[in-house]
Amino acid sequence: MGRVLILGAGGVGRVVAHKCAQHPDVFANIMLASRTKSKCDEIRREIKERAGIEIETAEVDADKTGEMVALIRRFKPDLVVNVALPYQDLTVMDACLEAGVNYMDTANYEPKDVAHFEYSWQWAYQERFREKGLMAVLGCGFDPGVSNIFCAYAQKHLLDEINYIDILDCNAGSHGHAFATNFNPEINIREVTQEVRHWENGKWISTPVILDQKSVHFTFDYPVAGPKESYLLYHEELESLAKNIKGLKRIRFWMTFSDNYLTHLRVLQNVGMTRIDEVDYEGKKVVPIKFLKALLPDPATLGTNYTGKTVIGNVMRGKKDGKERSVYIYNVCDHADAYREIGAQAVSYTTGVPAMICAMLMLRGVWKGAGVFNTEQLDPDPFMEELNRCGLPWKQVEFEGRLPE
Ligand code: NDP
């Protein structure tokens, strides 16, 4: 039994709060805090209706370490689940250190003024968390998060060494809008328009961005969803997995994009609407991507008419008992089912459920340690069991398809 402080009341925060409330034996007291308190209160009302559980809510600006420390000292959580934005990771980690509480998040730190994310900033907290006997778990959504845990599971049970990893992320859903992003538009667009890299034989290889005519893509035949065009993309788990998986020769990340999405994004980029710097507009400073976010549908509201499924998983090739073996572990999540259960679409659901499972394992003391951890460094078995129990069942098959060499 423990106390959890969930930070951020967006699409993902809603799922984490609902799923924690479904497990009152683990999460005895829940607080949902965010910049806009009314969003927390709306989720509080839904949880009372659906689960009959009372949660607390609060307003906090997590960019301000002092405000976070005061809130932590008032509520006294055992764990802070940071599902606000990547910009807040460091101020929240600082607050956790100062107030003496464990930490977890679903996305690595990114400075507001540069569209670049990497773990170095958060890995630099290793000694401070270790010295205080506190645990910080980084990147425990689906990808990163479950994608890392699938690797740890394969490394523990299925392959003596993993040589090749391909993470394949498919959203075969339809939300009915001309253009929308499935999680925070600003973070999403910054992610998909940045330099594409994958890791091969100890080196990072750059390839053209997804909007370039020369981008690297191929058709992958996804279970349930069928053949979909999948684009090479840089994703943050590549950095930690390249470091932590023994015997690795190559790791890549692929994501599906429809022609419609790419066309809209290309136009927005060409006219400057994805710029992250300030421009002068009638005497006011405006950041175009922030203005664009205000115009686009709120990802948390996309669930209403969302149909179709997400299919996310890893193909992992290596050696078992001296022989080549290729395994594919994946999850299929249905947008409409997620909406029926807790009023969320599948992208928020597949992120929020793993975050809740991580919180559950930390509160139960199943995942414990002092320092900063990526999820592949922790025991995958209890996590894989909870995925099946908590709404994200996975399948494992021998992989017989083809991937680009
Ligand atoms: P949303 O934009 O829907 O929600 C973000 C929430 O954080 C909002 O409630 C926002 O408040 C709040 N927030 C923003 N700034 C602050 C601040 N300074 N202080 C307090 N609260 C703040 O995002 P999502 O829910 O879609 O995504 C949440 C996180 O999950 C992101 O970091 C995203 O990158 C990550 N993610 C991870 C995935 C994975 O698989 N690992 C997949 C998808 C997302 P307000 O309402 O006032 O704006």
C-alpha cells in the first residue's frame, strides 16, 4: 500500500490515474497534480463515477522545483509519476532528490529551445539518487518502456545473445480528423521531424528525415493491422538499449505514417508552422509550434470516435544454443476498447498502463534499487505478467518475415 503523486493531467495522466484507481490494494492514496487544476478535477470526477474511488488534486507548475518540493512535502508520496512533458524531467528529479522520494517518467528530458533529446542529462543524476538511496526509473511508457522490457525478456529467456533489434510501432487507427497527433502535438512533431539515426556496429548512422523523398521506409505486414508503410525514425530507447544489450550489432526503430499525415506535416513544415523559435507577430512573441498546438485537436479528446488498433512490438534476432533464432513479441491494443474502459485512445492507453505497472512494481518493492535505471536493467518477468493482467496482453511468435538488411 502506498501513496502516489501523478504529475500531468493530459492523455497519459488520465490513463495512469484511472489505472492506479483500479488497484486500491497498491495505490491507497492518489494525487493528480498539473498546471491546470480543472483538468485534474474532471479526471477526479470520472474516477469517482467509474471506480468509486476518491483521489486528491492539486495545481502545480512543475517547471518550478520549489513548488514541486512544497507539494511533495504536503502530500508525502512514496513515488512521483511524471507524465507531464519532457521539459519538466529535470526540475521534477531535483524536487524528488530534495524531498527524498522515488521518481519515474515516460519520456527523456528535452530542452525547450532545442529539439533534441538524449539520456545524458538524466543519467547525470545517477550518483545523487544512489547516495540518497532513491530510485529513478526512466522511460516507462510503451516505447520507450515496454519495448525495452521485451528486449530484457528476450535476453533473459529466449536468446543467448541478441544481435539485431527492430522496434516496429504501428498505429492503424482512424480518429476522423484531417490531421491530429496522438500525444502532445509539440513533442510529437519535434520528435518526428528531427534527424533520423539508428545504431550499427558501435556507430550512429544518419539517414534522411521522414519528410525527405529519400527517407528509408518499407512495408511491414503487421499482425491484425496488415501491411503498412513503416519509416525509419530515431527514438530514445535506441540510446539505452545500444548500451545495455550484450552482443548487439544493430538496433532500429520504425513507425508507420499515412500519406495524409506526411502531406500535412510537410506543408506545415514548409510554411514554418513547426518552428520552435519565437517570431514577432504584431508586436507579440509567438512560437509557431505552440500556436499550432492550440489549433490542433487535444490528443486526450481523440478517443471519442477512434477505431482501429495499435500494434507495437520488437523483432529480435540472435543466437540460441548456437543456432539463429528470430522472435517477435508484440501487443495489439484497440482504440475503442480503451475508450470504453477509461475514456482514452490507445496511444495514451499503451503509455499510461506501463507507467502504472512500473509504479505498482516500485511501490510493492518488486522493482527496487538506488540510482537511475532504464527499464531493460530491471527484472522483466513481473512486468510481463502484469501487462497480461492489466490490459496490454502480448504475444510471442517465431519471426519468419523479412526486414530490410
Ligand atoms: P499532454 O500534452 O496531453 O499532457 C501533458 C500534461 O502535462 C498536461 O496536463 C499539461 O498541463 C501538463 N504540464 C505541462 N507543463 C506543465 C508544468 N510546467 N507543470 C505542471 N504540469 C504541466 O501530453 P500526453 O499526456 O500526451 O503525454 C505525456 C507524456 O507522455 C509526454 O512526456 C510524452 O512525451 C510521453 N509519452 C510517452 C510515450 C511512450 O510510449 N513512452 C508515448 C506517448 C507519450 P496543461 O493542461 O496545463 O497544458
